[in-house]
Amino acid sequence: GIACSFTAIVENTASTAPAAPREWPICPFELETGMLFRRFDGARQWSFPFLAKLSLASFAQLQIGSNGYTAQFDGTPARYFDNVNAGLKVHLLDQRPLLPSLSISGAASAPALQQQEGFRPAVDAFFVAYITKDIGPLHADLNLGANDWGMDSAPRPQEWVALAFSTALPSPFGLMIESYYFTDAAP
């Protein structure tokens, strides 16, 4: 099996050292996971997303993920395993002293399981541009995205932007703050 520490990230974004030539990372596999809590229309919703990343080359990464298990309380109950998405991220430009690095990705998602409580099956597509820059010990990420929700039935476009700042703390920890803005794509 593959064993990685939390500090073995594909693009070494937490490093404050000068950028090394692009080679295979310490570990070509990375797994991100977490928990999201949302409140809307009087309901509470918990989701447990994950994103698995496998570096295929110094410029290409296979990504497979999902919002994972989702449970909604109050209002209309829901308990389901959300769509699974798969896509490719391509690195186009390395960071330079005055220029950020640039990558793009595209992914499609489809239902993993049908007939779950509160689940609306749909096929979706996601496109993202990633602009990143290290400024001293601070790492900045600007992500610009476009989602196409329900492209198999009644497509609903949604644009979004995310801005994040992170810095390394004593290993294996880091600190990150991230803010999102989404346009409305409600059915």
C-alpha cells in the first residue's frame, strides 16, 4: 500500500523553500477529506466530502471525489451518498518570481447509488482554473469555476470563486482560511 504523511502534498504548496524542479512528489497519492455543515430553508445538513488525487505525471493528476455521505435534519429529511466525480487536472505554468502558477481541471459526476432518501440523481460537469502564488511564507490560491448542474435533464449553470490563504506551522500542521462565492443554481 501507499503511506503518506499529511505533509506530502502533490505541489508542495506548504513549503517556504524555493521551488524545486517539477518532479514526482514524495507521494503521488493524496486524500483530502472533511466535514461540511450548512443551514438553509430551516434545515441542517451535514456532508462528509472527499477528494482522492493521483499524480500521473508532473503535469497531470487524476481526481476522484464526492460530497460523500449527506444527512439533512429538520425540514425534508435526506440521507444519501452523493454523486461520484472523476476528472483530470493539468498543470500549465510553473510559478515564477512575478507570475503565479496556472492549472485547469474538468470533471463529470454521476450517481453512485439510486433511490436514496432525499437524493435527486443527476449528471453534472465541473470546470476550474487554479491560480496560485507563494508570497514569502504565505500561499495564496484563487480558484475560478463553472458548474453545469443536471446537464442530463434541466441544465443549471453556476459560476463560483474561492480565495484561500495558507501557511505552514510546525509539521505536520498548517493553517488555512478560505472564502467562497457561488451564484445561485437552485432548481
